Amino acid sequence: MTRELEPFGGRTRAAVVAILLTFALVSTVSAALSIWTTSRSKDRGTVITVAARQRTLAERYVAEIALARSGETANPGATGRLLVQSANALLDGGPVPAVEGDDDESVLPATSSPRLRAQLLQAQRLVSDLTRTGSAVLAGRPVPTNLTASERLSMTDPVLRLRVLAALTSNVSLDATRTIASGTDRNIRDLITLQVGLGAGGLVVSLLLAWALIAATRRQTAHFRSLVTSSTDLVAVLGDSGCRYVSDSVVSSLGRSRDELTGAGFLGFVHDEDRPALEQALADGGATTLEFRLQNALGAWRHVEAHLTDLRSDRHVRGVVVNARDITDRVALQKELSRQAQRDNFGTQLVEALEMADEERATYEVVERAMAEVSATAPMELLLSDSSRANLEQAAVNAAGAPGCPVQSPFSCVAVRRGNPVVFESSEALNACPKLRDRPEGPCSAVCVPVGFMGRALGVLHATGPANRPLDANQVAQLTTLATQAGARIGTVRAFERTQLQASTDGLTGLINRRALEQELRDLLKLGQPFALVVADLDRFKQLNDRHGHEAGDRALRVFAQTAEHALRDGDLIARWGGEEFILTLPGLDAHAALPVIGRIRAALAQAHTGGHPPFTASFGVTDTSAGETLEELLRLADLGLYASKQGGRDRATIGEPPTDGPALAAVAAPDRASGRNGARKRPAIQDAAREDDPEPRGAEIR
């Protein structure tokens, strides 16, 4: 497996780390040895002091015994106890009592050295023999002869024996003190020797590692020089006096020699808008990353991203190192992504705005606001076809004005025929739309975007601008989005309005149908507005159909509908209720005030009979909301009036009155039962009927 080349790998770091580790290791070992030696010598001063004090205490003990025997004040017992306690502490460790006028109480560690321990054990035994002999002398007893320290004393004088034991104790304590001092000196000499050895070894290792570091640095410097000279990155060193160095890539990119680029030459290729920022960054050294534009050898401006390293304090560089890379493609991609995001945001907002437009006029208002978003200065207009689809009419205009396109029909527009947006750079171009030429404002550019819905052309979105400066690609894309979404919404609204119109309109007469009238009645009742209700029925309609055919009957229905509609006031309603029966609603009138209106309808109907079409008349029944509280009651009362008009000879209007006896009402309801419909079925109040989805059948139809 081929090993990967790492010109800036960890060789130098490894050498530096090794040097640091060597120093750390030497320092750690030296510190550990010092701590170990110091711990061995810990409390040696106190031990030496206590051991040396034993000699003084032994001599004091003998002197105090002599004073006590002569009757003087002395306390040899306390001194003896000090001797014993100190001897025990020197050997096994523990607290050492303070001696008045000598030192303070202290705590000693146990002795671990075999040689020193043997000396201190002998001193402990001598102290024991000394104190026992002293106690016997003070008590006047015979001195003990079984000495624990194996000393052989031939004299019999107690005082002399006491003095000899004291001298032996002093000598042994002095020997122990010397042993302790010599051991401490030896530890210090060993420590010095080890420290010197460690220092010399660390120095040798550090020198070897430093040599390795220098060699690795030289290799990496050679690698770096090779990369700099062969890299496509632009490297320059800019100082106080201008450019001090440029790499070969800079020379190749800018197409100038190194001499032309040094000094003030390099900054001359920086864009005028970007040069102040670069000069400021070079002056204060604050910026570490900067983007600016450079003019290459072909005269094109290229975007570069530069990393600035301030090395003016380095006596070899004395400048700011600029390492730049061409990012023109990245900048272009970022701009395109930004434009795409803007278009997406525009499209999203446009869709949401159009969704809230329930009428075609509201859709036009959204389109006008969207035009201003695309361009506030370019004249724009939305041209839509009329119901014949043969003519274009202006539906929406930008705030900047309308271009005034003279195209008259959808398929006279080249964009509609092609089904794609068309951009004209100049109206004077050979392939420009002829309708752009010879305009009063002079030559212009134009963008035409077709507007359609489900493959059907609805119109065109037209925008103009200065010649040879049309809307940019982003604006054309936004106009395309606007045309697509606006066409979809306008087509949907129109389809919905047609469906709604068909659902609420009688196909034969063009009047509103029964369902639509019931909705209007609901609204009037909810508002509590009084109105007159009129039921109209064409007289002898069945005979008209049988004698002259259904075509004549249909014509009669249309004639009555048109005649009655023209005779009504604005706000009055007329609907085909079913068959040859019509319902008229006259808001604000009572039954008596409705009679003149019906008179106008009858008079107009008599004048409408022209040509060879058979004449006909109509009968009317009238009531108002003061006569009944429910829809059933109002319809029955109007039916009673209609029945009375039929019984009275037809071609008249009668106000429906409640029957005064049962047979009269039965006469009206009888046809319902005969036709299989239950006229006596209870119906809800008109307010409740307003909430029903489907209307229930009404009472009898009287002809």
C-alpha cells in the first residue's frame, strides 16, 4: 500500500512533543528524587537536636542528683523522665516533650535505619540504667548491678558509677547524631549526582531531537515552497510600500510580469469598489478573511476569497500575506440559489394571496400587487379574453402604467400561440413583435407571458422596458409564475361562478331557481325584513302545450319571465318555482302594495303577445309576512289567493285570506291528496326551513 504524502504532517509536531516530553520527564524525575531525598531527610534536624539534647539532659540529671543529695532544690525525676521519653521517641517515634529553656515539644518519626536504630537502642538502655542508678542513689539503696546496656563498671562508688553512665549515654547520643548527619550528607551527594546525570542525559536527548526538528522543518519548508510555487491559489505579500511578492499563479492569472505587479501594481487590478476594504484590512490588520474582485488577463472580473495573515512583525516578511482563491463559480451559484429562494418565496406568497381571492376582481388586485413586486418601474398589464374568447380586455395594470399592447385577440399574440414566455430585446429587431413597433414612446423591450387554465388560453401578461434592457431572467421567471398562478386562479373562479350560476339558475327562463329563492328568503327572514309573497301561475298552460306543442309552452314561460322581471323593482326577486308556477318576492311591501306591481306585470304581459305565438294570461295569489309566521302558512295563503283568482275567472290577482270554514280549505288541499301528496303534513317554520338542505314539496298547484 502506497503511503500518502503529508507535507504538513506531524513530523515537526512529533519532534517538538518529544523535546517537551524529555524535559517533562527529566523535571519529573528530578522533582521525584528531590521529594524522595527530602522525605528521607525530613525531621532529621529535629532528630539531631533531640539526640544532642540527650547528652545535656544526662549531665543535668547527674548534677540535679548531686544537688538533691546536698539538700538543694532540684527535680532529677523530671529530668530522668525527659531522658526516657526522648530516648523512646528517638527509637520508635512519637512526641518529644519540651525542655524548659531549650526547645519546644515536637513529634518524631520512627527510625528505620538499622545502624541508627542499633545506636538509639543502646542509648535507650543506657538511659534506663542511668535513671535506675540515679533513683537508687537518691533513695539510698544499693545501685543496680544488672545493667541492660551490657556495660561493665568495676567501681563501687554510686556517684562515680552515675557519672560514668551519664558519660556513656552522652557518647552514644553523640555517635547517633553523627550517624544521622553523615546519612543526610550522603543523601544530598547522591541527589546531586543523579541531578547532574539526568540533566546531561536530557540535554543530549534534547539536542538530538532538536536536530531532528531542524531537519523536519527544512523538509517541510521545501514542501511548502513547492506547493506555493505550483499551487493555483493566488499568494501575495503586501506591505506598507505596496506589493512585495506575488506567486507564479498571480502572474499567470493577471497576465502581468512580477515587476509590474510589485509596488502599487497589484492593487490596480482590484475592483474600485473593493479596494478601500482591502486597504483598510491591510492598514489595521483586523480582517482575516476578505472577498474582493480581481481583473484577470482577459479583462473579466473574478471573485476571490482571501485569507490575510499579518506578518508585519516578522523581520523576514514585513507584510500581510494574502492567500486568495477564485470563488467566482461559487458566488454565481449563491446568487442563483438566492434568486431561486426569492422566486420560491414570491410563488408561495402569490399562491396564498390568490387562495384568499374569492372573486375575479379580487384576483386582479392580487395580480396588480404582484406586478409591483416584480418591478415597480416597468409598465405591465394583464389582458384577458372576454366570454367570446375573441377579444382581449385589460384586467389589471401595474402602478407604473400600462404598456398599451394593441393585440385584440388571444391567438393574435405570439406568446399565446407558442405557449411560452417571449422576450424581445428591442422592438426594432428583425424578429420583434410587429405590435411593438412605431409606439409613441419609441423603441422598447418587451416580455409577453401567456396566461392559461387547463390548456385553454385566457390571455397574456405584457411588460415593457427600455430598448435592449428587458426584464432580467429572475423577473421573467416571476412573471411566468404570476401568469401560471393567476391563470389557474382566474380559471378556477370562473368555473366556480359558472357552476354556482348553473346551480342557482333555471336553465329555461334564466331566473333563479327554487333553491336560490329559498336562500334569499332565509336571508330576509333572518334580517326580519317584511316582504310580500306572490304566487303566479300561467293560465291553461296544459292546453297551450297540448295544442301548440312544448316549444310554444317553453316560449310562454320565457316571455312571462322576461316580462315580469322587467316590471319589477331593483331588489325584487322572481324565481321559477316549478312547472308553469313562479314565485315573486317584493321586499318592503305588504299584500295590498304588491297589487299595483302585479298590475304592471299583467299589462306588460298583454303587450308582449306579438306575431303568431298564442297569447296567454297568468293568475296571481298574494300574501305578506304579516299574515303568517311560517313558510307553510305563507305558501298556503298565497295558494288560496291563487285558487281564488282561478275560481274568479283567471287573469287576476287575489290576496289570500285564511278560510272561514273547513270546506274552503279542504277544496284547496284536495288536489294534494288526489295527486298522492300529503298537503296536511306539518312543515317547519320558515326559519327552520331555511336550514334544510333540500326543499320539501309545497301544496297543490292550481291550474
